[in-house]
Amino acid sequence: MAEKTFLLVCEGETDIYIFEALAKHLSNDEIVVTVISLAPQLDATSGTYPSHSFGHVLNWCADNRSRIQMLLDFKGANALFLQMDTDIAGQANPDCIGQGLSPRHCCQEKLNQKLSATEEPPRCHYILPTQNTETWVLASHDGPALDENSIAISDYELITDTEQRLIALKYKGKKGVSNTAPRKLKKTPASMYKKHGEQLTGNLMLARQRCNELDRLCILLES
């Protein structure tokens, strides 16, 4: 049985479970697809992942830009995925956003800067969900999401209130938020995202049709 291994640097533990669910789903009797998280890394003593964020992803890129190919070769990996949710583009690259460029473009530009590159390095792929990986989970639910005019949305990457829509679908939201602020998803324990990953892979074809970045990731995992 053949194996394909992909390295991952991502924003946090919840994203790891989404990538692992996709890898498991896209494995078959002939090929096993495995995702190994380089950052954050599982602590062997506590069995938990440390806190991580888009800032950690950018710092990892700056610290390891000259070592990426060596890491790929050492791990015998097919590729490295660098994941950031594009809802942080305004924080990560405010000048770019100020020029009216897309959040995905601005996140890509910031990763290029940190890697001292003009494009994705060889065997390295930027995975930049818009707004976030939760968008993929939302897209896996049957029935269309509607815009403010009650028209079905075909491109889920245009949705900006992903978390609020998931809460409306009975996903757990955080307690104690202000009445004026949008409710946020409850993300602890992060292991609940294993169930979200099952929801995504259970209706993956539909989600891929609705999210270009998810479809691109799946093509990379399958190739």
C-alpha cells in the first residue's frame, strides 16, 4: 500500500482535525494519506496542542524559510501546507487590504514576504480559506445559505458571518458575549472539531462545489 504524507503549519488545533478528516476520507485501499502537523505540535507529555495563531504561522515561515525543502525531504513528504484563515487579513497585512485587494491575495502576499519568495516555494502550498475553515463545514450542510435578499448563495467564500450561521444550525456558541456583538463559535474543547470534520467529509462533494479553496486542497491531497 502506497503512502502520501503532507506536512502542515496551521492556525490551531481545530484546523488540524479538519485536515486529518479530509486526509482520512481521501485515503483508499491503495493509498493512505497522512497529515503531520509541524506547528502546532502535539506535546508528548500532556497530549495537548499549545495555543497557536496566524502570528505563529507567519513567525514559523520567517524562521524556517531556508529549511522547508530539507524538512520535506527529511520527512519524506509530498508537500507542505501553510494554512491561514483570511478573516485575519486586515491584521496580517493592513496596507494590502487598504489598497482594496482581496483578503486571500493579502494573506498570500504576507506569506511570500515571510518566506522571502515571490510565489509558493516548490512543494509548498498556501491553504487560505475564506473566511475560515468553518466556511467549509457550513458548506457541507444541505440546503442553500441565503443572502439578505433571500437568494441562494452558490459561492460560500462570499459569506462573512459563517460562525453565526453555524450557531443558527445548532452549533455551540460562546456564552457571556455582549448583546451587540456577533456570537462566536465555541471552540473548546478543540476535539469537537473531529465531529465537524465528519460533517464535512460526509457531504464533501457539495462543500467542494461551494468552496474553491477546499476543492483546491482536495485536489492536492488526491494528486
